[in-house]
Amino acid sequence: MRPMPLRVIGIDAGATKTAAVAETLEGPGMDRIRTGPSAIVGMPDARALAVLRDIVDQLAPRREDLAHVAIGLSGVDFPEEHPEQHRRVAEAIGVPRDRLLLVNDSLVALAGAATTDRATLVQHGTEVTMAWRARVGEECVFDSVGIADCFDLRLKTVPLVARMLDGRTPATPLKDQVLAHCGVDAKAFARWVIRDPGAKDQILKIGPVVFAAWRDGDTAAVQLVDAAVDDYVTATVAMADRLGPGAFQACFGGGTIDQGGAALLATIGERLSRRRSDATLASPARSPEDGALILARRAANLAAVG
């Protein structure tokens, strides 16, 4: 008789990176991989499939040893697309369809973040992912395509500085701090934003500049951070309304939120408590790839899914 497969893999597949973890049951430790992006729009393209296949090749070269793979993939958004997305990913990584769980990346993030049944997650890294659950195993996506436009203080800093430059908004020290971060002078700012191929990446790294100015009391930075906090809290309350009355865990994390440090979390917590006194503030307990591993174990009906 063939022994039971002893390997499970969890993958968090996003727009800037793909992170994976594999566990050998009854074996020592875990193997981890971090590589390039594999997010999709609609059907998976050859690039995304190659990234996912390479990860599984490295973590489970013998597919017969693989009990289950769970992938949280950015771009898995619409039910009518899911069967074909699932078929193509399973075929590309070389596993039977019944050994692949394919979900939106926000669901693996929530599975890793929360430690209670009733929970919400706002995770703002390169992008924003949000999810909620009434109980373990019933994770639900909240605005997976971002059509409701969660406030991103990095992106909103650009038009605010432009208004400072043309006089529509009073200038604060944040203006010169942003120009220095971008490496341009005032006259070149508009051209840099529109024409420079490196502008997008640099703008996405502007968070620490804004948070530093916020901690110094810069009025423009305070305006940006307040708007972001209000939107994080509003999204959390909307998800909590789906849970109904009762205590729940509100998780906030991701690179952009982490850049705000303890002061930002305290601000979020204080504002959330005004609207939902039954919320318990928490940072994510585990990484999204660890959340994917939890889902892989659950899908394989293995013990200690956490």
C-alpha cells in the first residue's frame, strides 16, 4: 500500500511577490521560498503559471508526496472565471484538481492573520486586501478588486504636493520632503510623475516620508493619515456589520500600515473603538503564506490546522 502523502504547500501569490511555505508532516521544520510576482487578471498567463510551477517543483519535486496545495492568488475574483482558472493552475503545477485549493489572496491573508472565529482583516501592503469571517473555514472576500478605492496615502500624496506647488493648497514641510524623496525639483515634479518609468515604484515607497511628517505634526501629513485611518476603520465596520453584534478580532497589517508603527495602530484602535466597542485590535498573527498552509492542511483534512 502506498503511504499517505506527507507534504502540504501554502502559497501567497501577489502583484509584487510570491511567498510559499511547505511542511512535511511528522518531519522537521518548514521550507520557505520568496520569488517574483504571479498575480493575474482574468485567466492565468504563462509568466504567472511559470512562477507557481517553479515553486511547486522546488518544494515538492515528487508530486506523489504532495497531499494538498492552497494558493491565495491575486486576481481570483469572479465565480464564473474560477473553474477555468483552477483548471489551468492545477495543470500548470502538475497536481490533480482535487489537491489544489485556489482562492483570492485576501482569504489566505485572513487565515494567517486571525486567531479567533469572528474576525476582519485590512491589510495594506503594495495593494489593499480585505476579508472577514464569522467562523473558521468560512472566510469571505471584501472588495477584492478594489473598485471602492480604499484610501492609499502614498498615491494621495502626489496630487496634494502638486496642489502645494501650484498654490491651491498651503505648502507644508511635507512638500520638500516628498520632492527630496522623489529626487526632483518643483519644476520637474509633474513631468517626473507622468513620464519617468521609475516614478510608480518610488511613489509606492513614500509611506515612511508621510508617516515621519505625521509624527512631526505636519498638517498635510496629518490630513493624509487621518483620511487613511478613517477609511481603514470604515471598511472594518462594514465587515463587522456582516458579522452582526458581538466581539470580533480586527486585524490590521501589511507593509504600508506597518510603516506607521505603534502610533498608527493606536490611532486606528482608538478610532475603531468609537464605532465598534466590541472590536479587539490585533496585528496579523502569521504571514499570508502561513495562512495558505493552514487552508492546505484543512483541505487535506489533516489535524492541527490552527
